[in-house]
Amino acid sequence: MPPSIYVTRRFADSGIKALQAKGYRVEIYPKDEIIPRKELLKKVKGVDALLSLLTDKIDEEVFAAAGPSLKIVANYAVGFDNIDLAAANKRGIEVTNAPHDKVNEAVAEHTFALIICLAHRIAEADQFSKAEKYTGWSPTLLIGTDLSGKTLGIVGAGRIGASAARRGVKGFGMKLVYSDMRKNPEIEKELGAKRVTFEKLLQTSDFVSLHVPLLPSTRHLISTKQLAMMKKSAFLINTARGPIVDEKALLRALETKKIAGAGLDVFECEPAIDCDIRDNLELRSFPNAVLTPHIASATIEAREAMSMIAANNIIAVLSGKKPLNPAK
């Protein structure tokens, strides 16, 4: 009997077609929603491969429900903080992610979409215009700030961070500093980037852009202390993972004008925009907070590339080969 693959939600077709072309039995959760936990535990029983999304919690309970046939969990995402790697390793289950240059470019572009929206107050201007408040040109109407000559601080100079950095320097003439555990000689040579401490980056940057994975060490990497280090004229951008930013601390910083604004594609208590609706502070109430619903990689090209990577990882493992993108 051919191997069976369970897919927790329908997405770009290219990967699904590649799996079906191999003769695999592919079953897809039919609804366009996060698969209920009970359904996931039922459907994984006896499968050879699981193609999961970042919204699925894949842990020991799932592995136990699947049984010994499960050989690989291919995550349709660059991040894999939704998967218990230790539990997978203990059972000899391969875990893979889906990085790709197309994903890097899409997220970097979205990062700059948020930066431009904040700097030129695009979202505010859009709402102002749609509310029919525009009655004529004024020299003081919705004054923003230039990007040219400003300092872009990249926290995490990996593939996505480096792509965002190139756009800042080459596209907008920005100065570049970065903070990372490892040096990135390529962007230092190509872009004139300067590696500084995390604290120095916060103190000197006009735009702080986060590009680190969610780990115990990066949870609430940005909180009250860090926000206090930033310039009052600075903006915070997060297209990485929501819990990297302490939402309550950010809300207080926006309320007290400790920073100039924030551009967020991810949220601490996602899919909820706000963790605590009882505190009378909501991100959506701040005109200088630009919010998008976790769509930084939502381009046709990026999603198709991720689909094929996930499929190719499954094909490799089920063919007795090493995975192409092991999660580490």
C-alpha cells in the first residue's frame, strides 16, 4: 500500500500535486480553518507523513496518536516553534521547515511596506481620506518622516533580515546597524553594516526591525526595558513571531509616546490582536500602529515555493533519503 500523507489545511496546489504524482495517498482537512485538535488526533493515526501549518501544535500527544508509522512532519512555514522537536527526535521522526529565497524576499518586502506606511503615515492618510476629512492641502497635514539617511536596526541578520537590510540601504539610502549572535561579513562588506550590541542598536536606530526565531531566549526580547532604550522618534517593526514583543509593554509605550509607532504582522496572542481586551488598551486604537494579519509571506511565489519544499522533504524521507530542510 502506498504511503499516506495527511495535510492539515489546503494551501498552494503545487506541493499537493507533487505528492499525488508519486502515488501517495493524500488526505486534506477540507475546511478553510485551523483543524480542531480532536480531528487532528483522529486523522494522524497510521499516517506516514504529516504536512502541518504553523497554527498546528504538534507534540507528543500527536506523535502518540499517529503511532510508529509516522516518519516526518513537514512544516509549511519557515519557523517551527509549533513543533516539539525533542519529542520528535525521541521517536526518530524527522521535522522539516520550508525556507526559500522567495519567502525571504516576500517578508523583506512586507517589512518595508510597514516601514513606509509608518514613516509616511499611509494608513492614517487612507482612513483620513475615506472619512472625507480632506478639505484641502495644508503644509502641516499628516507630516511624516524620511527614510533616507535614517538608521535601520536589524535584529537577526539571517536571510530575511539581510534581505530587509538590502532594501533599506540600496533602495532608500539608509544607514545600517545589526545585532546578531554571529557576524554577517556579507552585509558588512556589501552594505557597510555595522554590528553592534542589542542595546546600542535600540538606542541608535530610527527603525528597529525584528527577524529572529521564537525561542525561550527571544520571548519578550522587546519589553519595557528595551522600549525605554529606543528613541521617542523610533518605530518598531515585527514580521517574525508575535511573542518576541511583550504586548502589554508595547501598549504602554504607545500610550505614553515612548516610541513613535509600531508595524506588526504578528501578535503575541495570535490570532487575537490583543491579549487582554479588559485593560482598555488595544493595538487597533492607536493610529500609529499599522497591523496586518500575518501575511508577510503571502505572495503567490512564496507560498508555491513553500508548498514544493514541504512536498520535496516528504518525498525525500519516504524514499529513504535525508530531509532537504531539517529543522534545527
